[in-house]
Amino acid sequence: MLGNFTFYNPTRLHFGKDSLSALAEELRGFGPKVLLTYGGGSVKRTGIYDKVTAVLREEGKTVVELPGVMPNPTVEKLREGAALARENKVDLILAVGGGSVVDYAKGVAASAWCEEDPWEKYYLRQENPSCPLIPVGAVLTMVGTGSEMNGGSVITNHADHLKIGKVFGPENFPRFTILNPEFTYTVPKYQMVAGFFDIMSHIMEQYFSGEDDNTSDYLSEGLMRSLIASSLKAVENPQDYEARSNIMWTATWALNTLTKMGKGQDWQVHMIGQSIGAFTDATHGMTLSAVSPAYYRHIMPYGLAKFVRWAQVVWNVRGEGLTDEEIASRGIDALEEWMRKIGLVMHVEELGVTEDMLEGIAAGAPSIATAYKPLTKQEIIDILRQSK
């Protein structure tokens, strides 16, 4: 492995069918006021809301509720949450939901006591907090983002057609997360498989960088193989506990900073996907799936050795009698076949992308210098056209 790095992750995880039983003890480590934030009505329909609020009551917490967090949290919602947390002087933000809710909670945690506009400070200028942070905890109901064990917080500004992620430091990671695979059973298939591809994209964007023999790449290969096998089972039977538990655990390790160690990383697909989301409000994982095949075919010649390794190790492509280019291309073929099997969006037009949006999407997707092939604006437009 090349380079120097420090690995530190302060999030405590409670995993399994009985993991919610750890919530009471976790709550005892914080003050009496809890901001409970969640999305739409799904947490109430599934009974998760009742289970969580019962624990909050038993622990004597004063609960301030902040519902209505959307799949792509907006800057307006961020400001609303920051004001509510500040006015009530809450001691903990408890996010119950998927990655968007956890992302949102971290943004609120950093914004409540910030004297500057959080959109300007954190998302446009990418500055770090200079104010007190409210602790965050999470009860996860949907997998994909890895937000349960990282500092990521993605916020959308529809007025400016921008969707930007801020990666906060460990001081703003969730202090604890409850991971019960059974809580993910009722997620609709479209959202479920979108989450699966978000996981895959996280791994690939860290994997496809560098040329050294890096332990992080071996970890990534194992995570990808596990995800492929378990996702096919979960699509057939969404209540396959073993499959859903494997996927939940893979999602957490895909983006908790472990597999990026010693890596330059890519993240170009995420830049394009997030920009698509800023224009269309499409589901995040589907914005990634729609552009990934075209993107990876475009950069394949610039990282050919890694694509050959990926095809053979992850997708079991046999290389006898084939050139390196053919082996690598068959790996991308295998990726596309898996994507179709689990039901992912394969074309940006399905997400509402139109020709007149391409310039704006490309402008909102900055080029990544550490990618195998940093892209020009025109190359991004070409990839979008190839993805139509």
C-alpha cells in the first residue's frame, strides 16, 4: 500500500434482530431533549416508529418531532431542521429511516448553532464546522448510502440545480447506529435495488483507482462478490434474512472510510449522478446505474489492468484466448447483466433527463483529478448521450 493515512471511525454499531434493545442504553448517554427526524409515513406503517418512541418514553426523553425528510433532502428542509433543533436546544438528533434521513441529521447537527448559512459554508465552500455539533444517532430502515457510519451529508438546492455532498469529519459521524436487517424488509423493490447499486457504486469508485497492490482492493472485491450473490437472492425473496443481513453489513463497510485507505478514489459517477438528481429529483441509486456502464467503458482503457482483474476476480470472466481489452469489456458486460437481473434503470431518459439538460448536468458534475481519466465537460455530455 502506498501513502500514509489515519483510520478512525467512532460509530458504535448494534447489529441483528435484537439490535433495537441497545437503544435504551445509548440514550442514557445524552441529555433529555431528542429531535426525532424521519421521512414519510413508512416508519409509522411498519411499526418502527412505535417501537422507537416507546423506548424514548421509557427513558423519559422529551421528544421534538421533525418528519417529512424527503429522499433528496433540500436546503429549505435543512434550514427548517436547524432552526427547530436550535429553538428547542436538543441534546441528540435521532434519525429513523434510510440514508437520506441520516444524511439530513448530520447536516442539521452541524447547522443548528452555525451563525453562517449552512448551504454556503458547508456545501458551496466545503468548510468544516466552527460551531458546536449536536450528537447524532440512527436507526436504519434502508441500506445503500453507508451514512450510518460515515460523515456524508448530501443536500439538494433545486433553485440552483445543485446537489452537493459534504463529508464531515468523525466528530459528526453518528455516535451509534441500530442495524436490524428486518427493518429493511418492507422497502419497495425500486428503492431496494437502487440502494443495492448505490453500494456497488461506492465500492467501484474507490476500487477503480491506483495501480499498486493495495489491501483495500482485496476487501472491495470480497464486498462486491457478496453483494452480487446476496442481491440476487433478495430480489427473489425480500425477506431472506441472510441475504438482507449480508447486504446491510456490506453497505456499511462499503463507505465507512475503510476501503478508501491508501487510495486516490474516483467518484465521477457520483458527481454525474448527483447532478442528474439536482435536475430531476430522481432516486439516487438509479442516477448512478443509468450512467455507470457508459462511464466505465469510457475510462476502461486508462485503467485496463484493474478492469481485467475486476472482470476475473469479481465476475469470474475466463481469460483464455482473449485480449486484455476483451476480458475487461466482458466484465462490464457482466455488470450490465446483473443490473438488468435485479431491475435497475439503464438509461437516463427513464429518469426524466432531456437533451436540453445535458449542458447543465455536465456543468454541475466537477471532474475528479484522481480518476483514471479526468473528464472534460464534453466527455461528460458524451457519456450522458451514450446513456440515453
